[in-house]
Amino acid sequence: MKSPAVRIGVSIVLMIALLAFFLWNVNFEEMMHGLKQADPWLVALAALLALIAYWARVIRWMLILRPVAKVRHSSALLATVVGYAAITLLPARMGDIIRPVILARRDHFPVSAGLASILTERVFDLWTVVLFFLVFLIWPPAMADLDAGAEANLHLLRVSGYAVGVALTLGTLVLLGLFQYQDRFVAILSRPVERFAPSWREGFTNFLNHFLDGLRVLQRPRDLVVTATASFALWYIIFWQVRVTLLAFHLDFPLRVAFLLVTLAVLGLAIPTPGGVGGFHKATQVGLTTFFAVELNLATAIAIVYHAICFVPITVIGLFCLPLLGMRFADVRGLAEEGEIE
């Protein structure tokens, strides 16, 4: 029982520390002036693009699950909006567990396969973001007046990007290899369970097989191409969402600038705070000030609006959709625990 409390406590402490770091040296009057200068119509357009991107996630998720189960669009949509609301409001990205639990309940397939589909999503997301980031590195936009620190940071990002690309390639090959030797892999992992708790062996074996079934889209060439295309379309929408947000603040940067800012925002989201608060903001702020000479207070205003565009509309929609599932938000956290047990 202590583990969830510790996890929540750590998440909140991280959020507070990162927000303090994000707001350090910010002139709040100047930041508010920057916020007031934003074009509300372009901000609204960016928010619409964010919602379209979430819908694209629904379609891609359905494609990923196609080898496992026939998933209804309405079920995937409800699970997605409620899951992302949970990501915003709960620590440690619990929504990533809640989403497959809701969908598995509604459309009657193993939760373990749903959990594996989230892993598959992450593989597609990482591949797509890294590939676009490599495009940024190979064909960078103009970045005037980079100081020595910015040049060093850019070099570190370049090395890290290539390293992650190699690691992703190796990791994907390992996943593909698991399908070739699935029975042997499952048998090896099941032996310790059989030795210490024979009655658990069958359940553990079924879990592993269902989990690997949830990754099957990686093994089927046609489904793999279709899902990869959907992933590229999804992230292209997100890049335009970022460009429109910058235009709202009268910054007419090339689209390739969004390739870097999104990569940094993804790194910020990896810190397990509710909705990526703090890490997302600081990563965006640093990207704008360090590489594109955006003034600190304006960069802070942009980071706040960018985060709000990404998380506020989907959270409001998710909360309004809870009654359609016959749930209250108090019930949602229990779904995360169910997914962890499964």
C-alpha cells in the first residue's frame, strides 16, 4: 500500500521542483504581456489540431489491435479521452494503464494484450519522433547566434539522437525475434514460476502469450506499413500544431523547428509528473531560448499555452465522457491498479 503513496509523493515533489526551475528568473509582468499578444484564433486552431491528433491516436490504436481483437471506434475513443484525462490528473502516467483496461473491459479481450498495444504505440512514437528529429539534425533550420553552450547542447542532442536510433533498431529486432521463438521464450520465463508457484504457471503463461499477441502488428508487413503511415500522419499533425502555436505568438519559424521542440517536449514528458507538468514546460522553454533566441518571458508564455493546448481540451472532454462509462473519476485510479495486477 505504501508504493502508490510514495510514487504520488515523488511525482508531486518533481512537479513542484520543475515548475520552480521553469519559472526561475521569469518576469511575470512580461510573461503576461506575451500571453496577451497571442492570436486567440490561432491558439484555437492549434487546440483543434491537438484534438485531431488525439483522434488519429484512436485510429492508430485500433490498427495496432487489429491482429488481436475487433475494437469498436466508440470504445477506443472513450478509452483514449478518459485515459489522457487520467494522464493529466494522475501521477506516473497512470492513464497509459487505464486506457487498455477500459478498452479490454468494453470490447472483451485480454488486458495483457491491451497493455502490449501501449508498448507498441511507444515503439511507433519513438521511431517517428526520432526519424523526424534526425531530419532536423541533417537539414537544420537557421539558428543564428548560437553560443558555445548551445553548440555543445546541440552536439549532445545529435549524439543522443543517433544513439537512440541504434538502440531502437536493436530493440525492434529483439521484439521481432520474440515472435520467432515465442514458445521457447515463454517456456524459459515460466520455469521459475513453475518451480516456486506451480499453480500460477498457467496464468503466467497465458499472460505472456496474450502480451506478445498484442505486439503482433510488428510482425505483419501490411499492418506494419499501414500503422507506420498512420503514425507519421499523427505526428505530422502534432508538428503543425506546434507551428501554429508559434505563429499565434508571431514567430514564423519553419516546420522543422517543431521537430526539435516536440522531441524536447517528449523528453520532458518522460518525467513522471501529472500531465508532464514542469518537465514539458522547461523542455519547451529551453528549446526556444537556447536554439532559436526567443526571449525568456515569451518562451515561458509559449510553453504554458503549448502545454494547455495539448492537455486541457482532452482532459475536459475525458471528464465529461466518464458518465458514458458509468464511472466517476474516483473509480479511475482503481483501473490502474487492476491493470498492474493483470
